[in-house]
Amino acid sequence: MRTPTNYTCWANSKCQNTNGSYTCVCENGYSAVGKTCMDVDECSLQVTDPNITNCHPDAICSNTDGSYNCNCKDGFTGDGTVCEDIDECVQKGITMWTYDTSKCIITNGSYRCSCHRGYRNVDGCIDIDECRENLHNCDRLATCINKNGSFDCNCSDGYSGNGTHCIDINECSGEHDCHGAATCLNTPGSYTCQCSDGFTSVGERLGRNCADVNECNGTSPLCDGRTELCRNTIGSYQCSCKNGLVKDSSQTCIDIDECLDQNRCTGNNSRCVNTFGSFSCLCKSGYILDTSGRCIKANFISLQVEFKTIQGLKSDGDLIDRQNLEIYRADMESDIHAVFNGTGGYKSLTISSMKYIPARNHIFIHVNLEVTVGTNYSSLEIVFRQGLDENNVLPPDNVVDPASLYFGELLIDPCADGNHNCTNNAECIFLGQSGHFNCTCRDGWTGDGVAQCKDENECLTSACGSREVCINREGDFLCECNLEEGYARVSEDCIASQVFTTNFSIQEIDGTPAVFNKLLESTVSTEFVSLNTTLCKLIFFNTLEGTNYADSYAMCKVRRFKLPNLTAEVALIFERTPSIAPDELENTLNRRLTDHDYILDNGFSNITLRSENITLDEPECRNNNTCPRNQLCINSECVCDRRTGFVETDEDGCQVSKILKVTFAIVEINSQEAIFNDSLTDRTSNFFMSLQNLVCDLWSITVNNFDGRKWKDDYISCRVLRFFKGSIGETWIWYLMRIQRPTAHK
């Protein structure tokens, strides 16, 4: 019997006895292929059968002949069947980037370095410039400042906030360095200082130092150089009349006729010749001034001639001053004297009169030639004609109308000598024959020129436009925009406007308590015009400039100054579009005045207002059509039409009354002679109203003392229609008044 050892099996197999035989079985790790045991690659098979090996998922399987090995992967430690991750971040010797810019992050079997926020991996962690790459959230009004790993947002100068949200700082609402005569204007992120009108900025920084502008030194004349003198004031200027001139009601400088003073020139044979701004004392016709200054009798021949041009100025041109021909007298006397100088019998000459002749557009000149006794005037005429060139030019630059030339015996010109009976506001016209003249009322006056020349009321002929009201003045008229109808003058036109009326109570002017001045009663007085201009300028600069109302602001006008103390009733005028709400404008005025402590001061003048609320009144009416029946629109209020006999009732209605008109003269007031004052022509003046109250109080007492009549209970009202000068008692104050009572009594 054979033993098992005598039987041979394949390599890598072992013999296994069977019943009656044996078999060869491959050892573990091998697989039979025919009669050969081939190595089994367990590592490849574990792909489909993970349980074929016991290697750890983080281990690497390595096949061996008949078996396999498990080795932990890099970054892991263990026997291959168990592998644990190695924490490289805590092991020494691991190469890391700078901890300030990065951090170590453990991964499965390894690690990685991650840059901190604000850094980028470019062969190491480098700072990201968020500002340059626009990776920030700073406000557009802020500045981005880069720093390591991050950035800062700082609001720009003139703005406040956290950098991601910035708002403008209104420097003008707090402290700023604008000059007292400058206006602070807030701008995005800053502010500017703008010197007010009448001031100029000095230095590099605009509006920080404002100096007064001397407007009088400017190249463009602000005042009428012919009639006015310019006087510089702080922040403005004033135009005052030159000597010999005075302002009329329209604030135009007109000549003072000094010759109205009959004692202006002394001596029976002298006469006063008014000149623009002055006067001259000349001898009457037939007399000449001797060395002692007296007018003595002399031998004269008259020369009358008309000129088309004098002193190079055409008589119908725009350059000649036809209203003030006296300014050419001396030069014309010199030019005419040059023609006769050296002629036998001729001594001297004087111009007796110079006048403009509108019908021929010529300048008429009457010359008295002093000659020796026996001198023939025809010889002088020949000399004069020979002195003209072929173009009738009297050297050097005077053109004669030869047809007008007259030489003859001395003509007595009553107009030049002042020996005429023309009334005031009339012009004496010499008729060319001795002693003959006519009196003609000047423009704006009407009458016969002798008995009277009374003011012509141009307003009766509708001399103004449909949007204007006509204001008659002595000798002329004025057209003003109709504020009551809602029109105001902007540039040269009357435009539809919103008109608001309010009162400003003035406490001080230039640190001095403000008091009412009677000169402020007249709206054309220098005091009224000056304070009106200053107050309106200051109201705009301190309350409206810089607000939403500035662009639609048209003008400001003081309607009147009144008591108590000194109160200005002011009309603030705005363009109608956009429409302005009165309450919003009131709030703005009050807020701005409170901000300024009620002191209006822009360097022009210092005006302190009382701390009281400003309220605005819109007109109740604009014309008679907007009032109820039997009422008129007067000063923007609907009142009963007293012209037709209607008076107010207790129920705010109107009832018919009886009107009695009477005229009386006031001889004395408070035991003093009553003197007519021009302010009495203004119904709104304090003098008019106080005198009216005095008169009506007197009538009320008189009516109450009537016997046997029911005037006491039925008397309604009294009103003075006008005060005027009468023909008797030139200086007395005359008045026309009306008394109203119910129509039931006669």
C-alpha cells in the first residue's frame, strides 16, 4: 500500500486523501487552473468584493505570492487593517505659510493651507487690495482705505456716517467762517461763501473776507452824472442831487429855480437868469455891467439869429441839452464876439436869451451888442455875414440859419428881463418885438398861463397800460403795476403775481431804538425810499435766499410805515407759478427769522425785529368784480361803496345812507396857524388820518349838540375826502368832507 507521501501534487497545493484516492487542493492564496495553482490577486478582487481583504479603506493593498499586505496610506498610521489620520497641523516640521495670513486645515490623510479672508493664494498668501479691485461696500461719498487683510470706509470731508452710508453735513446751519457780509451756501460735501451785493471777496478764500465795493468808482455810472452825486455806503450807494437841484416826487433831480426869490439879484436894472443847478445875475436889456458891478445905461443894437448847430451839437440831435442852454452861453458869446472884435463902433456883447424853437428845431439867440453912439447896425450885419463861410458856419462849429438874421434897434425882451406876468408853471415866449410876449403853460399843466396853470390830470386819459394804475403828479404822471389786481413789475413788464401782505415791527436801526418819522408818511420821500430799499433787501437775504421761494421771488415793496412804534406793512410779491401756500411761506419766514435771532444784518444796516410771529394775508379781492354788490375793492379789502351812499352795518352788510358834502377851512390847529403839508395829499399818511380823526371828532360833538333834530341817533360816519389849498388863505388847510346818515331823515 502506497503512502500519501509517495504521491506528487502540484506546486502551491497540498494532497488531500479521498476514499480510495487523493486530490490536490491549492493552498490559500492560490486558485486551480487546470493542474496548476495560480496566485490569487486579492487586491484586484477587493474592487468588486471589499471583504476579500481586511485592509483599511485608508490603506493600500499590495499583492504577494499567495497572499497580500496592507500598508496605511501616506498621512495615515496603523497596521494596514486599522489606519488613523495623522494630524499634520500639530506635528512639528510641517512646512506652513505665515500664520498671520493663512491657517492649516486637516484633510483625509493630509492637510492644506488656506489664506485668511482678505488674502489670496499666489505662491503664498498675499493681501487683496479691495479698494483697487472695487471689492468693497463703501458709500460713493466715502474713501476706501486698504489695509492688510481688510479695508476701511471713511466718509469724505463734509459728510458724516459709518462709511457705508454717508450724508451731507450742512455747514451753514452751524458754525462756519463766512464773513458777516457774506451768505453761506451749502454744497454737497462742503459750502461756499458768497459776498452779498455791494461787497467783494478779498483774499484767496472766497467770501471769508468781504470788503465794501465803492460802487461810485465803477466804470458804469450808477447815478445820473448830470444831476446826481454818487455817495458810497456800506454795501450799497446813494445818489444825491447836486447843488442847486432837488428830488421831485418821482425821485428825479430837478432844477431849483433860484430866480423865484425876487431878491436873488440886487439892483433895479439887474435880472436873474436861472441855469441848471445855479443862476446868473445879468443886466436887463439896454444896460451893461460896469467895473463896480452895477448895471448902467448903454447904447445897444439887437442881434437875433437862429442856429442849426451850436458848439458842434445839432439843435435837433440827442447830444444837446435843450433844457439847459445856459451852459453854452459863455462859449457862444466868445464865438460871436470873435466875429465883431476889432470892428469900428463895436465894444462888447451879451446874450440876452437862448431858447429852443420846436417848430423849426432851431436854437434862437438874442444878442445885445454894445456900440458907440452913431454906429450903424447895417455895417455890423455886413461884418456878421462876412464872418460866415459858404456853408453858413460861424467859426469854429456853429451853423446859422441866415434867413433868421435880424439887426436893429434894441429889443426889450420881457421874458429875459423878467418883466412879464406869466404865472408859475408857465413859460414866457418872446414874440420878437419889444415888449411882446405870450404865456404858455408848460407840459403837464393847463390854463391860460397868466391867471393860472393847474396840474393836468393825465390819468383821466388812461395814460397807462391795462395792468397798471396811473398816479397823477404835479406836471406829469407815473404808471405803476396794479398790485391790487395782482400785478408786479419784473424787469420792465407787469406780470401776474401772488401778493402777500405782512407786518414787520422794527425795534432798532443801527442799534438805536426805531421811532416813527413823519417824513416816512410820504412814499416818495428820501427817507421812505431808503428804508424801503434797505429793509426789502435784508428781508430777502435773511429769510428767502437759499429757500425754495427764492427763484419765484419777484420783489418786495413797503406799502407804508405806520404806528405803533415803527411798523412796516410789506408786500412780498412772487411769480404765480409755482403756486405758493401762505402757511408754508409763513413757517419759512418765522423759522429763518428765529435762526437769525430776529436781527437782520448783512452789512447793509442793522435792523432788529421784534420776536413776534409773521402772518401773511392774501388779498380778499383784486378788483371790484370780486366783491359783493354795493361794495368796492379798496386796499385788497371789500368795503361798502360810500360813493353811492352805502355804509357798513353790524351784520357786515351795506345799507343806503344820506351823504352830505361840506367844505370848510382849518385856520388853526392846537392854537397854531394851520400850514398845508404835502403829506396831506396821501390818504394813507398818519398826518391825513390823524387830522381826519380830529375833524370828524369835532363834527361828532357838533352833531350831538344839534337841537330839535335826530342827528344824534342817526349820525353814522364822517370822512374827509381830501385836504387842499384854497384860493383864500393860501397856507390854510381846506377840506371837503361828507357826513352820512340814514335816508329816512332830511
